[in-house]
Amino acid sequence: MEKQRVLVVDDDREIVNAIAINLQNEGYEALKAYDGLQALDMISTQSVQLIILDVMMPNLDGLSTTLKIREEKNIPIIILSAKSEDTDKILGLSMGADDYVTKPFNTMELMARVKSQLRRYLSLGDVNVQDKPNINLLVKNFAGELSSIPKSGKIPDLPGYKYIWHFDGQKLWVIDHGKPVDIERLDSGYRGIVPNLRQYTDNPAELVNSEIWLAVKDPLVKNPYGRSGYYAEQQFLPVIGWVYIAFFAVGIALWALAIIRRREKREFDRKLASWSGRMWLEVKIVLSLLALSAVATFTYNYYRGSGIFDWVLDITLTSCFLLLGLWWFYLMLIDLIVNGKNFFTHNSVNSLISWYCKYEKRYSWQKSMLKRAYILLAVEAVMALVSVMFLMGGVAGLSGSALLVALLIAGAGIYLIYRYLKRYDETLSDLGQLMDHIELIKNGDMKTRLEVAADADIYPAAQNLNSIQEGMSIAVAEKIKSERMKIDLITNVSHDLKTPLTSIISYVDLLNKEEGLPEHVNDYIKILAQKSERLKNLIQDLFDLSKASSDNISLDMEKIDLARLIKQTLADMEESINASGLTFRVNIPDEPVYIISDGKKLYRVWENLIANALKYSLTGSRVFIDMSLDNQGALATIKNTADYEMKFSEDEILQRFVRGDESRTTEGSGLGLAIAQSFTQICNGQFSVKIDGDLFKVELGFVTIQES
């Protein structure tokens, strides 16, 4: 007896070999193929009684191979696939398969199915479509003559019917308004609904000799013999259609209203964002995942009923969930746009850290820093212990969830260390800014404020320093204002005194010219002339000093010879020098020493310095005037030995109206050095006083220029 041949088709060679061995053990001859094209070639050249066919294969898949086989053969086909969904099974059986087995499979069950299919096949025999006998068997329920039904192989047509299903024994035709529909395309919607007619008969051979017609007319009328679900559905669809149109119109109206009143909508969006911004990021993520899951679930499994009512209900629920999901993600988008970075930073970890920072404020800065380090060490130790416990439990019990928890705890611990180091780095950076700002204040900058983040560790110290700086700035401003008021007062008083003083001097001069006055009257006139001249000089000094201090003085900056200017001043004051009994030692270079300055102002400076030396030098002592040159410029000095004990400091003697002679018996205003200092500074020079015992020394420094 010839062995029955079973063709095994699968792209996995190991599975093919395993099935072939089991078939051979059962007494069958096993043929092997590894794709659909190879299987079709073997079927066309050899006699095969059963096919075990995989679905997912290269070149030609199992479903397409089944369709090709069914065009000519009725060989039993058992589909063997890893696809286990009900829809996959229905699709495979609808394509013409006789059985469907999912991977992984039980070998004994597969062999039992093979035997069952072969038993039915051998009892019925293989019937090729070319051998179909011409048997007229027709169930007719339409108005028309049989002669109007076309012969097999032509496009079927029934007068008065626009939609037809026709099975001619070998092929199912679907005709829609006179045009055939390609139901064999892989993307055709008919693939899942065209019935496998072999399931409806005990004798598949009868199908070859049968013709089946199913046709409907366009006009839909009520069934008088019973309730028609299709009729009720068709009556219901226009109503629900208008409902959906109404909802769509309402949506368009709301959209237009949102555009027209966009300001109010933006304000409403801000309120929504303010509300959603209070939620932690973790809560938003969980709710977003739930929204995605709900939308995906209802979208994928929307059709659960068997009628149009169930379908519409499922579509409505799916639409509602989809709209709710879209609204939620729209809310998240608005939250992200309005809140920006806070969308991500407002989470449980940062909230706990903020709470801890508030707790830290109860303690001093040093204690809070120490507590932070100690608490971090304690938390890290606890997290490390718990993580190790979960890790050991996961490894011992091969629990993936325990390993995941261990990794999450370890990740949280690493994140805490990262946050601590980041905060520590920020604190060091802020401390550096604090030190730099103190340096700025020391250098006189009272305007620049120290700006640090409100949550910074040194924020209170920064605010206190800014307050101190502001107080110092106000105090300096008040002092400057007071000084300017003094200068303005002196200027105004000096100006107001000049007019009456001019009159006094003029009339004293007229009295000096009078002849025949008594001797004692002439003495009075001389005293008036001396005092008025001294008062004139004092007023002029006050006026000049106030102008120099207020930067309200005109300068004639030019190139001058400093050495020649000093010599010229000495020459002009030679008479006073000779009368003083002092010896002047002058050490000034013969070559020119050029500087950029105001010659008149510097002449006044040296005139005041020499006059000061003439007034306060010890009788018979020497006065030294020197000048030295270096890369930095020229340094001119004048020094003398005082005829009194100097009980003042360098800064005190430079104050206005301060005189070395505390008894104030000498003729002086106490403004000479102050004027000399002010004039030197506005002429781009440096002025300093040094006192060593009875030695009084004044230094003037200038930047020299090259002779052009």
C-alpha cells in the first residue's frame, strides 16, 4: 500500500525536521518545503494528501499560498502559526484552511488532527475544479427568469439587484452596481467576512456542483414577517448621524468662540495651568499613562457587540474617551507652555527638598549645613541597605520586580547625591560671589547689588550685605551732599563778601592818599589796609578751594616744563626768601621735565608750599627742594624743619582751616595745603604729606612725557 504524502511548509528548518520525523513515525511520507513558492511547485508535480502550512514565510506567505492552492485543489490544509488571536484563526479558516494550530503545539494533538483531516479527505476524495460536473442545483427567491442568470465564468447579474454575492462552485463573486469587487486583496475588508462555505456542509464535494446567490435591492422596506435588525439599524443610522453632525457643529462653534474671545481663553488656560501646576510631575505621568491606556483599550476593542447599536455605542464611548484623552494632553501642553521649567521641577523629590530647606531655616547656617550632611549620610545608608536587601531577594528568587525596585532605590540614592553635590557647588559659587562683592564694597562700589537665588543658602547673608551697602551708600551720599553744601555756602559767602570788601579796600586806599592826617590815624589806616588785604586773600583762597572741590573750575591743560616752573616760582619769591633768613637747597635737573598740566594752578601750588615753609620753618634752618626722575614719572619734594612741635597727623594737616600753629598767631588761613592738594589732583598729579619728628615733607608726583 502506497504511503500517504504530507507536505510540511515552514521557513524554520528545525520545526520542519521535527514534524517530518513525527510523521514518519506515524507511517506517513513527509515532504519538505521552506516557502510558499516551493510548496506550490511540489504540489503541481507530486500527489499530496495533506499540507501543514506556516503563515509568516518569505517570498509567499501562508495565506496567499492557501488561496493559490484553493484555486485548483481541495487538499486539506492545516495552518501552523504563532498568531493565536481569534481574528487570526478566523482569517486563516476563511482563506480556505481546514484547521488551525498555534505554536507552540502539542505533537500528539497535531498528529491527531492530521489523521482526522486525512480520514475525511480520503473518504471524499480530491476533486479538481476542472472536473466539476455540470449539476444545476438552484435555490431561487427572486423575480426573474432563470435564463437571465449568466453562465459560470461570466460576471453574474440579476436584473433589479444592485448588490450581489454569487458562488459559482469555484469562486465567490461580489458585485456592487455591476462592478466586481476584488475580495482577494490583502487589504480587502471582505477577507474577514467572506464565509468558508466548507464549514456549512458535511459533503464538501457538493460545493463544486452548487451555485449560491445572495442579492439585495437598493430600496429598503420593512420586513412584514418579523423584526429586521438591519432595517432597524438603517433607520437608526440617520438619527445618530444628525446627532454627530450636531456635536461637530457645536465643536466648530466652540472653536470659533475660542478664537473670537481668545483673551478670555488665554486667561482661562492660565487658570487651568495654575491648577494643574500644583500636581507633582509623577502624578501627571501616571494620569497620562492611564489616559493613553484607556484610549488605546477602547480604540483597539471598540467593536464588542454584534449589532449596529452596540457598534454605535462603542464608537461613542471610544470617542468620549478619545476626547477626554486629547483634552488631558491639551491641558498638559498648556501647563508646559505657561509653567515652563516648573512643569518638570515641581515633583515629589523637589517638594521634599523644599520642605527640608524650610526645616533648615530654624537653625543657624553652620548647623543647617552640618545637619544636611548628616541626614544625607543617614538616608544613603538606609537606601543602600534596602536596595541590597531587594537585590539579594531578587537574585535568590529570580524576581524581576524585586530587582527593579532595587535599581529604583539605587537610582534615587544616586540622584540625592547628585542634588547634594550640585547644591554644594552652588553654595561655593555663591560664597565666591559674596567675597567678590565684599571686595567691590571695599573698593568703593556702592551701587552694584549682590544677586543670588531666593533659595540659595547664603540668601539671608546676601540680603544683609545689600542692606549694609545701601546704608553705606546713603551715608556717603549724605556726606557728599553735606560737603557740597559747605562748598556752596563758602562759595556764596565768599562771593557776597567780595563786594563790601572791595568797598573797604577802596576807601582805605583813599584814606592812605589823604594828607595832613594825625599820626595815630595813619597807624589805624595801615592796620585796616593789612587786615583787609589778609581778608581778601582768605576770601580768594576759600573761593578757589570751593571751586576746586566742586569740580567747577576751568583748566588750561598744556605741555609745561615742571623744573622751569619751580625755578620760576623761587625766583618770583626771592625777596621773601632772602628776608626769611632760611637757606634753600634746590636740586632740580637742568634738562626740561615735561608734563601735561595747568601751569597757573601748579604755580599757585608751589607758591603755597614755599610760603608755608617760610612761615613755619625753624629760624636759620634749611629748606630742601628736590626732583627725581624714573620710569614712572617725576617726583618733586619740598621739606623743612618746623619751628614748633607737630602734634597732628598727615591727614589732619590737609583738612581745611587746620594750621600747624595751634595758637594761630601767624598770618595764615589754614587753607594753603588744602588748596595745594586740590589743585595738584585736578592737574593729574599726586599729593602726599609725610611727617618724621620735626621734619615736614610734601611730595608731588606727575607722569612725564617725551619731548617732541
